[in-house]
Amino acid sequence: MSFTLADDIGRDLVVAVQSISFTGHSQAVLLSDPIYAFIDSTDPNIWLPAAACAKFEEAFGISLDNATGLYLVNDTQHAALLAEDAEVTIRIGDGLTGGASVAITMPYSAFALTATYPMVENSSYYFPLKQATDQSQYTLGRVFLQEAYLTVDYERGNFSVSQCIWDIEAKQDIATIHSLANSDDSSDSGDTTDASSPGTPDNSGPSTGAIAGIVVGSSIGLTVFAVAIWWYVRKRSRKTGRGHVALRSDDAADEQTTRSIELAKGRFAEVQELNNGAAVQEMENTMIIGEAGGAALYELDARPRTHEMEGEVEDVLMMRAASRLRR
């Protein structure tokens, strides 16, 4: 039986319990008025109205233990109920009355749970039944799922419940519920059967997650590549003296003078290029300045223009400062 998930995400697996009946030493109706109940695997109990709980007590010969709040079953009762083959049939549907429905039959052995300390002082069987105070507590707990299959498809907003089949010779038959993201038809109902290849997922193309991973990885790679190129160009510009040109105004004369004095003291001696002890003189005249110990290498007259030379920008500024002092 298929159902639609309820809007309340806290109680979304809701079914209509149309009837509950008992078969054993006698037959009895345990639920007179149909109710809506929530299937909850986190709670071991079945929570029903007070009138239904009273019917269960009468049919199974059980009573509530006030000290523990449990329907305790002693060993004698347990053996008698097993021999009786007592069963409970819970019929559920989409509506309280009429329409399609499915009957889940539960033998007494499915209800025979064991309570241990600290629930009880001594280990004992108990019947997992609880009395609800209002309709918001009506629940088919984990004991119900001992005899029922539950399949939930949150992507399509539906679930199904069916009777367990206790066949020791049954063969494993696992079928895939294909995701809508990998389905060719967005209206796919989510059937768990696939005639061409049962139980085999659709691997015709990369999933949405894989595509997203490729896009993100490519973006990061391009970003890293661009940063690496920028860093390399910036580093090369620094080495060649290009890209960082400092323009000194007359207000920076004091700083230039300080550098010139340090140059004169020999702090920046590595800037010197001539192979003699004479100071480098650049003057506004037609005097020819010799280099390299009188060899036949000459420079043009020094005029008030800026000369380019190999070296750091800082070195060029210090040479200019020295020139101003000599003037």
C-alpha cells in the first residue's frame, strides 16, 4: 500500500488505522473507531486510545503494572499465548474508511519483548502497548515493523507499507529506487523494479554531484594559475627595476641627502662601477671623463638628463643624490 508523506516533517509517515482485530481463543475487535497513526521506528510501543488498550488487556489477559508502567507478562502467560497462536491484524489505508488498504498480521511472538534493568528489577516479558492521551500520540512503533516492510522515498514524497514474508528459502532480490536527478523522465514514479537490469543503478552519465565537483575544481585551478602568473611577473619586474618607479620630489631632499652621505661613507660601496679610487664626477661642462684606468672608453658630456643603468631603483636614486651633492 502506497501513501503520501504528510506535511509535518516530525510526523510524516502517517497512515489511517482502519481496524485492529484479535484472533486466538476467541475473536474480538480491538479498535472500534479508526484513527490516524504515525509509524515511528524510534519508539518500541504501539500508542492507542484508552478504549483500545482495554480491549487488548481483555484479549491477551494482561494488566498494567503501576510500578513500571509496563504490561508485564509472566512466563506462564507467555507460554499459553504462544500455544494459542494468538494474532493481531492491523488494517491500514489512505483514508479512515473505504479505499485501498493492506492488512499487517502480527503473531503474539512479535509483541513478546523483554524488559531488563533498569526498566524492571528482574528480567521479564512485556507487551509494548501504551495508552495515548490525545490523537497526536497515536503511534505504530518499532514492534509494528517486526512484521511490516517500510519503504520511504523522500525525493518523491511517498512511502509504502507491506506485510513481511517469513520464507526461509526466499532469494535476495534488491531493487534500486532511482533518483529523479538520474532519471530521463522527471515524472518517474520511483518504481523499485527495472525489467532490463533489476537492482542496477543508472550509470549512463555523471551525477549532479560529480558535475558540480568538476566545475568547482576547474574554477579553483584557474584561480591558482592566474595568481601564479601575477606573482611571477611581479617578481621579475622587481628584479629588472621595472614596475616600481619611485618619483622623488624636492620635499624628499633630506632623505636623498642622508642616502648620499651614507654612499660617501662607503655603506653602499657596491654601487661603484669604476676601477679606480677617484670619485665619479658628472658636471655640466665639456670635460671628457675617462673610465677604466685611461682605456679608450669615453662617455658623452654630462648634461642634466637622467641616465639609465642596470641595477635596482634604489641604487639609481642614491647615485642621483650623490650627483647633487657633488654639484
